[in-house]
Amino acid sequence: MTTMQRTLLVASAALALAALSACGEKPQTGAGIRSDATPYAGTGSAFTQPGWTAGDKASWEAQLKTRQQYGQNEYTRITAK
């Protein structure tokens, strides 16, 4: 077997492995969702935004509105200099 044939064999084997690697992906079924609780019910974690009360829909909506207005709105984040 010549060097050229060996190189071609190795290259074709690498190409075949690369083509077959796409077949191994697991289906994404959404099995990670474990509860059907409302979003404002909270997670039980102590790391929450100050001013938000777990289980209170009105405070949850107020926090979302505040985050959207001040945290994710580039027009309010840019200061004139």
C-alpha cells in the first residue's frame, strides 16, 4: 500500500466518521420541564429580585415590566454625555 493510498484511506475514514456523527443526536423532547406551576409561583430559591414576592402575580408582572423598560431597553440605558 502506497503512502497516497494510505492517506486517501485515512481521509475517507475520517469523512465517514464525520458524516455518521450527526446520526447520534438525541431527540429534544422537552422532558426537562418538571412542573406546570405558574411562572410567578417562584422556584423556592432565596436568590430572587428584591421587590418580587413569590406567588404574587401583580408583583411578578411589575418586575417583568421594570426589567423590560430599564434593563433590556437600550434607549433608556444610553446616557447622553
